[in-house]
Amino acid sequence: MSAGLIGALIGFAVAVADLFALRLLASRVELPETKRVLNVTGLSQLVLLPVIGYFVAPLFTGD
């Protein structure tokens, strides 16, 4: 398994945990705008963190 793939998997795992935490926080907030921002932030991280992990992990391993 390449370093990029491992970085992407770690990024995905962090994004899923963060999505869960942001959805939990959004359920406690009263303003609909804040709920929408928290949900959009969680979904965007679900895409961005694996991509960032794919490119950053090889830099740390030297590949």
C-alpha cells in the first residue's frame, strides 16, 4: 500500500469523525444558518481531507 493511499485513508477517517462531531454540534445549535454552515463544513472536509492526505503523506515518508 502506498503512502498516498494510507494518507488518504487516514484523512477519510479523520473526516468521518469530524463530520460526526459537527453534525452533533449542529443538532444543538438553534440558528438555521449555523446548522447549514456546520453541515457544509463537515461534508466539504469529507472530500478535502482524503485529497490532502493523499498528497501530504508522501512528503513525510520521502516517497
